[in-house]
Amino acid sequence: MSRFRQRAVLTGCVLAALLAVAGLLATDSGIDPDLWLGVLSAGFLLLLAAVDPWLQRRRTPVLATDANLDAASAALSRALNAQWNDECRARGLDGAGLLDLHWSAPDEPVNTAPPPPGRSTGVVGAFERQAHRRLVLLGAPGSGKSTTAMLLTLGLLERGGPVPVLLPLSTWDPEAEDVRSWMTRRLYEDHPALRNNELYGSYAADLLVEQRRVMPVLDGFDQLPASKRSAALDRIARAFPASAPLVLTSRTEEYANAVAQVGPLAGADAVRLHPLDHGAVAHHLRSAGDQLSAAGWEPVFLHLRENPGGHLAEALSTPLTVGMAGVVYAYGEPSELLDRTRFPDRRAIEEHLADVLVSGAFGDRAVAHQFRASQVWPRDKAVKWLRFLAAEMRARGIRELAWWELRRSVGSTWLAALGAVVLGLIGGAGVAWLMAYASTPALAPYSGLVVGAAVAVAALYASGRHAPKVKAHHGVWRSVLVLSASVGGAAGLVFGALYGLSAGLVVGLGLAVATALRFALSSNAELTHPSSPLWTMARDRIAVWTGSLVLAVVFGAAAGLVFGPKQSGMVGLGLASGLLLGFALTVLNLRWWWFTVARVWLALRGRLPWELMAFLEDARKLGVLRQAGACYQFRHALVQDRLAGPVTAKVKGGRAKRFKGFTVRGARTDAPRGEGAPAESTA
């Protein structure tokens, strides 16, 4: 629906509910409730007919037209611009926190012709000057590849043209899915408003990818399993030939190995990011804190000048370690890095900075206040929770933390059983509670048992649907009128036959309103809001409470009519019972419910906090996590791998493994790097 039609449906639903209640309360004034409710039901259906997009299908073609795709491209560009600008501010990349990186052609034979040298501040211009607008960013772990790709994405969004979409390749399985199908799926997941057929036409995301109106910015080629990289590079080259703009980031060695087997990307310039020079490092670290902390860096800078090839100079040569050092020692003593006993090599320094970055972010009220965290999280517990998440992500070979995928951290059998039992109890209790005080209390336990069992069976079925397939919703499934009239009419006939015409009209109108509300609130009206984890979850919660409240009103009104409005407490009891049953029915197919079941179960076992989303958002504010669309990522793969810990036991055949004292199912230690345990870094 367009925003206008969506608001019209919402307004009509509210008015229908208010007028129905007003008419029932005014029955003593001579208003016939049957006539009032009948006219109101007819008027509500006429309103739905006037705004129903299906009835206007002649204006909405089956496939998206050029005008639809132009609108989708423009809206997607605005949403992505807001999203990545916000992320730049969160990472401190909108001011002095931005390091200027330099690049040149790599020594490895990965180019058809060597590109000229350049710098990250001019990456947009360098990309646009390239003949085919195809760029491969190479570099060492933490060298700034992802940051440069994000800055390029932002710059291109402001210039116009094909919409650059930055996606992590770690979420793609090249053996199971074509790269263009994967891009389409990610567009629908991160931007569900692309399903809006009225504004953008059908198959909008499919056509945006097919017609190359979106440009892939593929981050982290090295995060693909080693055995799949060559095939992945070949499929990327076939899907996006030399004339198609493209950006790819990777560690140098992994990309060179793939190129040696299948050849370089045609028409692409491969550039390697250089290590930071000491001047840039000194300038950044001096500006990271106050004057006192800046003075504490002077012994370190003196050491770097005297030992430019030492392990400390190597460690402080990437944006990752320099950024972590600036945060860790903003108010600390950096001269401890000169202790060669504690830090005998580069790796020890990097791991120390990653560990202190995580532990220092929590448990300090001053730090929480400085970064506007919602609360002060206990340090030991926060690190424990993050270790659990990091180990779970490593066990599944992923680098993105999607809140709706938390269900995978609980066994599927346990998850289904817990969700089904709880929903069955809630729905059955609602019906049994109402029937216990109705005219047929003897039927209360049987009614509750039947309804509870039906809800539980439906929940068991819904629990297996991890990722429902995106549908175009052609024909009658786009009709708010037909769906609302069908659901409301069927329920109204049943209740009317059992309890009279007024009860049937109330229940029928109420369920028609509930269906119309669910239709209007089921997805975005427009691409106006940048995607984020909190926002995508909020949409699920809106649908839950809207459906629950509508059914509460329906049951309350029906209870008043059927069992007598003068019978003490029946209306209130109907409201409460309807709220319980409405909640049970509404959450069945929503990701929020299964996330909540998993979150509560893991919180009861001490694996995660009760306020998980608040904790993840605070971890992002504190610099431990970062946001990528609707998902979270650890600040860097090094941080994730340090938290996941070393594998201490070799396990075969899916047996459990232990990472620093807690169990992760299904991990593999005998897999090549990038499979069971992904490579430790992505820029």
C-alpha cells in the first residue's frame, strides 16, 4: 500500500471500532444494535473497497515498470544514505577519526593492467575515472578495506547512478545460491518495503538487480570458505561481466590464490592498501584523547621513529589497531606497549588491544555516560555474553548477527516445544477463562484444551519456517477487501448462528478490522527509514500488539452481547481473554516470537542478558559492535575471534566443542580456514 492508502485503512479501523462501541452503548436511546452494526459493517467494507490496491490493479502492473523502478531506486538510495551516514558517525569517521589511506597496484599478478596509486579520501574520484568502474580493494587484516568500501558507497550514493549496495560476502553460499539471487534476497530482507507492489511494482528487487540499477559492493571475499573462493570468483565474474560496475574487498593472498585458478575480474583495477605512516598514526593518537593522554604517547612515538621495522611499528600500521589503541588508551598509559616481555610480537599487541577494548567498554559508569549507553553493564557478564555470541557465530561460520537468527542458538526441538507449549497455554487459558464464567462453564476445560491444542499445533508448524520465501502477492492475496470480508464473514456466520445476529456482527466486524490492520501494517509503506535491528524488530512488535488489542476488543464486545452487558465483569473478562488469544494467534508467524523464546531460554541459562537488544545497541555505542543494515557485526573479525577463543578439543561428526568453558554445537576444528573457523579478519 501507498502511505495514503495505509493511513486510510488505519483511520477506518479506528473509526469502525469507536462507532461500534458508541452504538452498543447507546442502545437505551432507541438505536437498534443489529441495524447499527449492519450499516457500520457495510460502510467499513465500502471504505476498504475504495482504498483496496487489488481493485486498482489496472493502475498497478504485474511487473514493475521503469517508473516504478526509478522510484524504488531513488527511495533505496535515500534510505542507504541515511543508514551509512549514521554508521559513519557511530564509528567516528565523520571527522578527525578518519585516517587517510594510500594504495597502489599489488605485486601479485591480479591485474590486467596496473592502476595508478591513490588515496582513500579520493576513492570516489578514482572509481569514477576507472573505465569500467570495477575496483578490487586488497590489503592486510585491519588495513581499512571495509571502511574504504563504506566511504565509496556513501560517495556514490551522493553522486547518483546505480545504487551501491554494501553486502558482506560471508552470508553467501556460492554452492547453494546464485550471487544475484543472494543480492535480491538480501534486498528484500533489509528493505521489506520493496515488496510494496503499488508503489514499486512486483518483483522490484529482482528487477533492480537484473537491470543493474543496483551496484554490488561485496565486502570480505576472504571470509568465504577456502574451498569455495575460486568458484565464487568465477560466478561473480559471470554474473557481473566487464561492463557492470562492481567493488570487491579481500585480503591479498586469498584473492591472489583465487585469481591464479580462474583469472582476474575482467576490467577491474585491483589496488592494495598501504600500511599507515608514522605521521598519520601520531596525529590520530594525539587527537584521540586529552592533552595529558597525548603526552603519554610520546615515548611510543620515539620508539617508532627509532625502530620503524619493529613489531610495535608493524602492529600500529593498520587503521584497526590504531583505532583500538586510540580508544583503549584515551585515558590510559600507552607506554606499557613497550614491554617486550608482555608483547613479544605483533600478534600479542593486537590481541591485547582487542581484549582491553571489550573489557574496558563495560563496567565503567564514566565510559557508559561518555558514549550514551543506556546502562552500566557488569564487565564479567558482558564479556561472557559476547563470548557466547562470538562462539555461536563462529560455529555457524557467519560474521553477521541477525536478531531473528538467535533461534538457531537453541536446538530446533527445544525451540519448537517451548514456543508451542507457551502459546498453547496462553490461547487455551484465554478461552477457558471466558467460558468458565459464561453460561456453559462445564465446557470451559474442553474448550480451553481444544483451542490450546490447535494453537500449539499451529505453533509447531510455524516453528519450522525459518525464512519464508518472498512472494509477489499477485491477485486476490493483494486484496484487503476480499481477505477482510472473507475472514469476518465466516466468523460472523458461526457466531451469529450460535449467539444471535448482534454477536455475529460484532465478531465479524472485529475480525475484519483485525485483518485489515494486519494487511496495512504487514510491511513498510515506503522506503523512508534506514534499516536497523531495532527498527525491524519494532515492526514485528507493532503487528503483535495491534492484532492482540483488536481481538481483545472483539472478545470483550462479544462477551458483553452474548452473556449480557449487565453481567458483572463479562466485558472486562472478554477483553482479557481476547488479549490472550489474540496474542497467541498473532505471534505464530512472526520472527519476534521465536526470537523471544530463544532469548528467554538463553537468559534463564545465563548465556545472554534479559535485555538483549539494549545490550547489543550499547555494545555498538561502546565500539565493540557495528551495524550493517538490519544486523550487527563485531567491530572486526579479530575481536570476534578473540572472544570466541581457541578451540581446545577436536570434535568429529557434530559433537560438542568447548570454547573457553562453554559449549557450541556443530563446530568443526578439522575444517580448512574459512569453513569451520573463518579467517581471523576482515577489513
